[in-house]
Amino acid sequence: FSIPQCGSSVEIPSGTTSINENAYSECAELVDLTLPDGLLTISKKAFYNCVSLKGALKIPDSVTTIGDYAFAGCGNITSLILSKQLQTLGIYSFSEYKLYGLFCIILILRMYKP
């Protein structure tokens, strides 16, 4: 996946399996994000400090890895649906997140589900 152009709405192309480190980092105008099925990895700081990103964020079920600080600073995200296949969640992936406490509880419950 080549270095993207930043805009208010971004749809990652179908067939993309990885979003590179810092791909959309500091993209202040990004409001709406669509991630494709088949995506496996969201790398470190991929969407770091995208302060205008808002609303619901759905991480496709194919995603197994979310890197450190991937969505840190995206404080206007109001709901989050995590991948059912998530295996690795980097540090501070969703820091400065309005629902951070609830997110942590849900993640812990999913990790220790018998």
C-alpha cells in the first residue's frame, strides 16, 4: 500500500493487507475512515493524532495486529468494534479515547473468555 493522500474521507482499497507505519499520522482533516475486509495489520502510528476522525470505527474481523499508538490521539471516535481475530494490541493503541475505560474492560473480558 503506497503512501496515501490525506483527505476528509479515506477508504483503504480492497486487497490491502497492511497499513504502513505513520501512513495517515497527523492527518488533521481525516473525518471518516473505512477499512477493508482482508486487512491483517494496522501498523504503529498508522492513524496517530487524526484529531478529526469521529464516529464509529469498525476494525475488520481479519485484523490480527494493531500497532503501538495506531489510533492514539483520535479522541473523537465514539464507538469501537474490534476484530474477533485480534491477537496483538500495541501499547497506547487507543489512548486519548473517550471510551477508553470501557474499551479496556471489554478487551480484558475478551482475552480471558473461557
